Amino acid sequence: MSQSNTKNKLFAPITGTVMPRFAGIATFMRLPFLEFDHPSIDEVDIGLFGIPWDGGTTNRAGARHGPRQIRDLSTLARNVNRASGIT
């Protein structure tokens, strides 16, 4: 993110004290989900899209579960390193 966006609370991960980690829309690292008509969409530098697709597999289907599994595992990431205190 650019220097101006790091200070904007809209673009920060939602902490577990505000919303339980299992609740809400599953996004990567619990970053906010914005619709394309959101007023702050012009401030977004990077958008991540997880696209499930099994079309390239023959007998081992399941690649479509990858994007959701990455989002599920990324909910455990914290926005503060507890050992160093770096945000």
C-alpha cells in the first residue's frame, strides 16, 4: 500500500477483538471487502482475487478449494508481531 493508505483504517485488517475470526466475509488476511462502487475504491493499490477452477485437472479435482483454504488460513495472521511489536 502507498504511504497514504497505511494510515487509513479502512485498509487495515479487522482484528479478532472487533469481529470473531470465523465471522464475516472470508477475505485474505481479513482485509476489508470493497464493492466496485465504494467511494474509496480509487485509493486501492492492489486487489486480490481467488478464482476457483478445476478445469485443468482430470482425475484429481479439488483445486477449486485452494482460494478459500488460503483465505481460511490467512485469518490467523495478526496485524502486530507479538515478539517485536512491529505493526
